[in-house]
Amino acid sequence: MIKTMHQTLFIVLDGIDGSGTSTHCNLLAGFLSLKGLKTFLTQEPSSSEIGKLLRKYLKDERIPASTDALLFAADRVLHYKTEIKKKLEDGYIVISDRYIESSIAYQSNQSDEITIEWVENLNLFAGEPDLTIILDIDPKISLSRKHQEFLEKFEDTSLLDKVRRVYLTRAEKLGYPIINTNNIIELVQTEIQKIVINKLKEKGFFIKN
Ligand code: TYD
């Protein structure tokens, strides 16, 4: 495959808990690698020290919402500057399991004091993805698949209903593709792959059949 230094693609799959972002990021990474494309898969919270702290705080109801928002933004800027940007410069297609839209949808619903504008400002130094795909599912369906005793603090149907509404409103406003994931995994993945392939072709990538 002939590829110039300028060909990069930063893809994000985002959506409420249980929408299948991790499963579909993994499948997508495998699919792109099979096509011979250099692919880097990452996730948020990231593997940094801030990311590790966030994983701990996800189980702690006492952490103020603004602290969560600040830490998620700090983790993201670090993640972008030290990992994502470098991989893009090295010619990788980067796939991130969650990114800015997670902070906008979750943190703006965590407290009345937190506005979408504030979260957007906190995230100004995190580079923008080329493609954000929103995976959508009814929280009643997604949470029924999880063990109740292992639920994290955001895994609550009424909160997730509100979080979902923000994802969908933003997707419509910003033109993000929305994919319903309450379907056979292979069919959902094929839909995601089609969107990604179109974007890659638009960017001038050569895709082998
Ligand atoms: P998740 O991908 O569900 O991790 P895991 O499947 O390993 O538990 O992400 C953890 C939680 O973090 C999820 O409930 C969404 C939340 N979150 C935010 O609230 N804001 C953010 O910016 C990010 C990245 C995640």
C-alpha cells in the first residue's frame, strides 16, 4: 500500500455504558489490521496515572462532579498529546474507545452546575477526532446485561437516559453517525466498517478488498 505522511485518521466510538464501544472498537481494529492498515487501539480513561485514578473514582460516589470533569479532561489532554498525536504522526489509524463526547454527555448530567460549554472549554487542548460514531442502545436493555453488584456510579437507568439524550442531540447537531447496537454484533460491526471505509476513502487511503 502506498501511503503519504499526511494520511491519518482519528476515529472515536462513543456512547452510553453497555452500548458496546469496547467490543466494536476491538472488532474494528482487527478489521483494519486485516486490511493491512497500521492501527492503534486505545481507550479512556487512559492508562495514565490520571486514568488509573479515574477508574478508582468511578466506584466512589463522594467525588465531586467537577473533580471528575477536570480529571477526565486532564487525562484526555495527556492521552492526546503523549499517545494519540504521536501515533497519528507515525502513520497509524487511531481508534479511541470513548473521548470528548463521553465527558460532555456524562459530566454535564452529573451536576446542575456543569454546563456543556464548560466541559468543551476544559477539553480545548485535546485534538479533535476526524470521525466520531455514536453507538446507541436503550439503557434498560444494556444494564439488564450487567451484574448489578459490579455497577459503577454512572450505571443507573435514569442517569443513562439523560446521558443518552445528550449523545443523540449532539450527534444530530454535529452530524455524527448514530448506530443502534441492539442487533447482532456482526451486523452492527458491518455498519461501523462501512462508515469507516467511506471516511478512509474520502481521506485518500487505498483500501484493499
Ligand atoms: P467504560 O468504557 O464503561 O469502562 P469499563 O467498561 O471498563 O467500565 O468507561 C467507564 C465510565 O467512565 C463510563 O461510565 C463512562 C465514564 N466516563 C465519563 O463519565 N467521562 C468521560 O470523559 C469518560 C471517558 C468516561
